Amino acid sequence: MSNSKSRDKGVRAEYAIRDLLREATALDWERVPGSGGFGASHNLKGDVYLPQSTGKMSKWCIEVKHYKEEQFTSNILKTANTKTQFEKWLDQTEREAEEMNADPMLVFKKDRGQWYIAVPTEFRLAEEMRMLVPHAEVYLSETQYKYVVADFKAFLTIDKITEYLVK
């Protein structure tokens, strides 16, 4: 896939997550314009955020990924220094969240698949996810958090979801 098509797919994915968050929370979530170009100059990281005009602030740095090929097993049997694409996404999410003084959240899907959310197990939201939605726990390495992974649309049905997402 050309870079232009890949970029367009990423933009569509970011808008899709923005729309799902808007529907679930009744807040005007936005896509970070330019996916980093605007964000870098305005201290925004991630892909979806709450603008100041909402009077609210997201607790999370939300990174969105939409991919074509399986990303969980790539490089899994290679040397310890080689990371899967999924681990690279989590690295990016963790790094950007730290830069924003926010918590890391990855939302991802494979072509023609469903949306998933990955949240570090150490956060209160992960505890709610464990109790309220079907999930898996993923431990990748000693240098990364352990993550709870769940269906994103099921996650959005958690009672009082806005309280978990917004400061």
C-alpha cells in the first residue's frame, strides 16, 4: 500500500475512533490535526484529544492504529532485541503519553476486524475492564507495561465511561 493510501486509512481510523468517543461520552473529541505536525507545535501527542473549548481534558494519550497484516506474531520468534509491531506501537503510545503527562491508551484494529483497546493493567480503568468486559492480558517485556486488551465498543458501554476518560 502506498504511503498516501496508508495515511488516508490512518486518518479514517482516527475519525472513526473520534466518532465512537463522541457518541459514548457526548463530548466533542477531535482528531489531532496533521497527526503530529500540528500536535508537535501545539504540544499534542496521540491521535484523538479533547480541545480546550470542551472545558474538559482527557486523562489518556490515545494512539490509533489500523493495520492490514497480523501484528502480534511478527518477529515473535526472533532475537530478544527485535520487537513486534504491536510492541513498537505500545512503545510509541507510552512515550507520547509520558511527554503529555497522560496515561497511555492504544486503540487498534485489523482490516475488516473489530476495534480493540489496550490499557496498562496498573490503571483503575483496567480494573473496571477486567470486571465488566471480556478481555485478555498481554505481558510483552520487562520494559513495557502489562496491558489489558478488550473490545473497544464493549469498553465504551461501561457505566460512567466519561469519568474514566476525562479529568
